[in-house]
Amino acid sequence: MSTKSSLNVQDDYDDLYEGYEDASLFSTEKDLLEDAVLQRSIQSSYGERRKSGSAMPSRTATASGSRLGVQTGRTIARPTSTARLSAGSRNDFRPASSIRGVGYSAKSNRSSASSGMGSPSGRHSSATPILVPPLDPADDDIPSKSALSRFRRLEQDIRSLLDEAVLLAARNLYPQALEKMKQMDKLRRSLQDLPEWNPKDKNALINPLLFKINWYYAEILAMNHKFNEAIKIYTELYTSTSKDEQTFVLSRIALIHRRRGEYEQALHIIHKLLDDLSGDGNADKIEMLHQAASCYALMNRWDTAYKYCQMILQDADSPKAAFNSLVCLVATKAEAKKIENAFVRLVEIRPKELDRTPTSIPDEYREIIENDSLRVWENTYKAQCEKYIRTAAQLVANLDEDVVAGYEWCISQVKSSAWPDLIVALEMAKAWTYMKQNQFNKTIEILTSQNNNFEDNRLLSQSCTVLTFLHFNLDDMKQANEYALKAYQADKFNVKACTNMGCMEYANGDFTAALQYFQEALVLTSSDFWASYYAGLTLSALGSHQDALAVFLKLNAAHRQRPTVLYQISQQYELLDEPVEAFNWLQQVFTLHPHEPFVLEHLGALADKLGDKGAALWYYNESYRIYPANFSVLNWLGRFFVASQFPEKAIKFFELAEKLDSSVPKWSLLVAGAMRRAGHLTDAYNKYVEIHEAFADDMDCLKILIRICQETHAPSSEIQKYQKELDLLRRTRPAEVASSSRAQTAMRGAALTDTVGIISERLSTARKSPLPQSPAATPAGSAISLGRVGSVTAGLALDADDLEQFNVRPGTAKRLPSRAGPPVATDETDLNVDDILPGLKR
């Protein structure tokens, strides 16, 4: 370009000079030199300087002095120390003499601020996009640099707090996550109070970060059920976001209304979103249809919910919509044929599968590919679809009284579908049905036939675990041991299989091996209750009562107010000869179950051991009032009143025991003895005669009859008669113990097992088990529990050996022997089959 330009010249760039005569950039030289923006631009890196600081000659300037690179009416002088603004090459920028090239035009009415570059003269600028490169902040531009640096520091702190809050929310620690978000308020205010910012930078940096903070804050507020505050924040976000983001905000508001039970408000928002969303197969639209169907279902408007599910199925193959359609039909009691068609529609939906991994990939990379996020998503999606089909099959099968036939129809439909892996699961569901009907042989037959069809070892382990339970309750210990071992070998990472192996070893008397299996289960899952509980019982059986106490105390810390744990803690303290602690812990069980006679009896025994006869009498009386058929309670109460010189009151307790069990002379002798202590000698003598007629070989009765005859000065012939019978018994049984009644009582101990088992089971509140036990096939105490193995009647010997002393002086209540083996104590979960034999999964 020439260094001089004329107003009359016409060339290809005429359009660049349009409006040239109407406006001049600089009116005077003074304006030029005093313009701060222009001088700063000249001093920047875009001005061509000499190393010495003086301006370099422009390629377009003449020796006589150029005109500043713009067309003016006269030459403007300029100091040599001021850098010149170069026009640049023609290929990069427009001509320097073009006023439009620097953003000015006389025809524009826009302010220069809107074009992104200030006007020194205060005139209007053109709307033409600026082609001159933007200027970086200068070294002395302190406000911009400091604000940006402060923003980066705040951003780092905010993101750190956000990450911590999200992790806490993912672990369901919602209050702690909310505290983290509240700590962010100060940082958010600091972020909003930053000094002067370029509006463009503010929109690009600060506003998105503020939106993210408010979004997560509202989400965590909703998780903490602070719905009003969350809706307030969502409303503020809705007014300050783009249209696309408003869709997400409204969907969250609708979800909060649904969680609060405000279904009408939620549907109003959902319908508004559905009107704005367009296009078939739109993911957002499908999600809104799902939300609408859920709201109508919660309002019991099943017909409308069914219509929305059908709208989804018209646009996409959604397993969720197909399953919900079937649920709506079942809820409206539609025709069986229509429900069956809905099930067929569900199983026809093919699973979404990714391309299989090529066989040529090395093994180290194959494992990475198989476990990447896409594979995880695929597996999760497939598992959810299988859950839908299993639940739908259960609904369809239970439509008719013949549930087994319903499962067989579902299995036939699944065989011809894209879900053949579900056949085994449905077969097992059919087995559960047989088990609920107490047809254990049918259940065993199905599970045994399916054991060879399991491709997954985990399913095989689960099936064998169930078979272990069934054979154990059918008293087939050999088969139970085999299936327990098979379940353990199929999946050694199955906590339930390890626990069952420990139970079987405990039942076989190998406590050391049982403890190893329980410890192995705890290594896999340290929070497993039954593995820890059985480990504590095993340690107690091995004599390590202190270690057992530590285990039960840890269980109590994790499972508060659990009666079984509290009872075992009391037992361990009693075995450690600390009756005070044992009494205090057992009182906590009494607080939870104040009407449990077994607990009351045990508290009475501990109070008696501590010397508090009054408290012992109260607990025994309460136990007798609730359950009067407890022999040990009747024995203690009768002996207490005899020792307290109130034998008349003792008679009724002994007579009740005699009525409950008249097969042994024990209680009859106690009744006669109480009559004798009360002074009713005639009645006592007649009672002894009746006992002798019923139990002629009872030595204790003969001894007392001889003594009574001697005290009452009866005829010597009668005394000699009883003496001869006693001598004959002593000669015929010289090797036996002095009292035959004690031997009979010991033999009777086994017969009392069932009664004591019933008493101990009263501690729990029976709840319906998912797999009910059969009374015929599962007798009391035969469930796979460690309490079954121990001798639960060892502490119930009835002190028949001191009857002689009882009749000549006030008796003293002896301390009941401790139980030999793990004591039986249950809570509300003990009667559940799943808990008795962990590992029984539905």
C-alpha cells in the first residue's frame, strides 16, 4: 500500500472507507497523546519497539514522517520515543487506514463498549467484528491478575469440599454431607465478592461454579428431607440458567414433590416438561413419562399409569415400563390372558450387550476391558432386567391357586426368550414354593436336579446351603455334612457357607474346627452377626469365657438392644463368677421382655445367689404367674416357703408339679413332706402310703414311713413290715445309690428337654419366616443352631437326694448347677429360618 492515500482514489477496498468523511478518529494531536487506552496499547507487545526503547520505522512509513496508520487530513507529528501502531500485513489484518478495520463506522449506533474495545473519542463504534487481536493484560494490570489468582485458590478449596460432601452422601452420611456444604457458604460469598472482573470471564468461570455449588447444595438438602430449602434453591437456579438446564432443574423439583407426597404438583411440572420436550425416543421425555406413571401409581390411578407405560413402550423397549405395565394390570385385577401377554412382552425385550472382547487381545488387557465402566453398566442393566423378570414371574405364578403350574408356564416362556440364564432361578423359586407348602422332599428333588445345571459356582453354593438346612432339619446329618462341604468348596468366599460349616463342626463336637470356620467367615465379612455370635459360643464351649465376653461386647456395641447378645453377656459374666454384672446385663433383657418367664427365673436365681431373697421371691413369683408349668420355679418357691416356716403355701406349688408330672415320686414326696412340716401328720402319713403303693421300690418313701411310724408309736408289726421291705430292696440292689428316686429323676431329665426348649423359645416373638418350618419335620430345637447342640437340661436336677433332710429340718435352696454347653436364648430373629441357617437366600 502506498504511504499516501487520496480521497479520490477508487479501488477494491472502497467499502472499507465508507463513512470516512463523516467521522474522524482523533480531532487533535492533543487527544491522541492524552488517550490512555491508546498509549497503553502502543506500549504493549503489539507496538514495534527498538531494543533501545525507540520506535522502529514502519514498513509503510516514509522518511518525511508517516501518518499514524490512519487516513487523516494532515500529517500528525509524533514523538520518536512513542511506538507506532502497525497495520500489519495485508494477509493478516485489514488496512491500517480503514476505520472499519479498527471497529469504527459512522453508520453504527452501538456503543464502543458493546464491541469489546473502548473508543477514546467517545464516539460510536461499528458492529463489525473486531479483527485486531485482543490485548493480554499488561504487567501493571494488578486487579485482573490478583482476582484470577484468588479465584483459582477459592475454586480449589470449593472443589475439595464438594468432593468430600459427595463421598459422604454416597455412604449415606447425609447430615455430615450437609455440614460440609454449610462450610462452603463462606467460600461462596468470597467468590461473589471478588474485585473487578471482565463480564465475559465472570460468565465463563464464576457463574458455572456457583451453579454447581447451588445444585449440590439442593441435592444434599433433599437427601436430608429439607425439601422446602431445596425447592427454594432450585427455584433460584431455574431463573438464572439456560433453557436446557431449566429442564433438569424442573425435573428435580418434580421429584421432590413426589417424595413429599404432593403428586398433583409433581404431575403439573411433569406435564409442562412433556409439552416442552419433543421427539420420539427422547431420553428426557421417557424419563418424564416414567415419573408420571409412578405418580399415578402412587395415587392408585393404575389405569392412567398403565397408559403412560404403554406410551413409553411405543417409543423404546424399556424393561422398566414393561414390568410396570404388568404390575398395573395385576393391581387392576385384569384378565389373566392380558397379564400373560404383558409377561411375554417383558421377556421379549433383548438385553443390551456390548461387542465381545476380541480373542486376540492379551490377557492382561482383557481383564481391564472386561471390568471397565461400560461392562459394569452392562452387568448392572442385565441384573436389573433379570430382577424384573423374576418378580414378574412370581406375580404371574401366584395369580392361580396352583403356584407351581404358574412357575412352569413362566419357565416355558423364558426358555424361548433371550434370557435362558433365568431358568435356574425360576426353578429355585418353584422349589421355595414347595418348601412353603412343607413339601420338603419335592424341594430337595428340584434342588438336587438343578445342581448339575449351575454354571455359576455362587448359585451352586446357594443351592447346597439350602439343602444343608433341609437335611439338618430332617435329622439327616450325613447328607447335611456333605452338602455343607460342597457349598463351601463351590464358593469359599460365601460367608454363609463358612458359617454353616462351622455349625456342622460344632454339632459334631469339634469346637476348634468350628472356630476356624467362623473366623474365616469374619475375615470375609467382619460385620456378619451370626458368624460373630457363633464364634462367641464356640469360645465359651472351649472354656475361653473372657474371649467370648469380648466378642459379645463388640456385638452389643454394633447391635444394640439385641436380647440374645445381652443374655450371652450375662452368661459369660456368670461363668466368670461375677454375678453382679451378670444380673445387671440380664436386667436389660428383662427391660426389653418384661413378660418372659425364662428371664424372670434366671434373674431370680441370680438374686438368690447374691443373697437378696426378697428380689428372688419377686422374680420367681412373676415367672410363676406368667408360666406356672415351670418345674424349677415350682421347686424353688415350694422350698422357699418351707424354709420360711410357711409350709402351707409350699403345698400348692408341689401339688401343681405333681399334677404336671405324676410319673415320678419326687413331687408327691415333697407334698407329703410339706404336710408333715405343717403339722398335718395324718394327711402326711396317708400321702406316704399312697406313694408307697404307687412306687413300691422307692427307698425314700419307706424310710420316711418307718420314721413316721416310730414318731407316732405305731404298732411294731407295721414298722417291721416296712423295715423288711426296705432291707429287701437294699439286698436286691446293693450297687445302686441309696436313693432310687435320684436315679429316676436323672432319667427324667431327658424327658424334660422339650419343656425347657419351649420355655427358652418364649423369649422371642415369632415372626413369619420366608421358609416356614414343618412341625412334623422340624421339632423344637432341631433347627441348625448352636443352642441345639448343648445340654439345656443339665441345670434342672431336682435335688431328690436331700429329701431326708428336707423332712427333718428346714431346707435351704441349693445353687442350681450351671448349664453344660451353650445356653439357649433367642430373640425376634432366632425363629427366622434365614437367621438360624445363614445363607438361605431368596
